Amino acid sequence: MVKNKEKTLNRVITGRENFTFLVETKKYFSRELV
């Protein structure tokens, strides 16, 4: 059970990092286009 909890936590953290990466990429591209 503990291992499953850790896996879920890791997935949440990775999702958050991916979201931040997407936001940063969006910012970068909108700055390049303007």
C-alpha cells in the first residue's frame, strides 16, 4: 500500500512539473511571436 502511495505522489509531482513546463513554453513562444 505504501509503495502505491509513493507512485501516486510521484505521478502528481511529474504532472505538476509538466504543467509548469507547458506554461513556460507558452510564455516563451508568445514572446517570440510578438
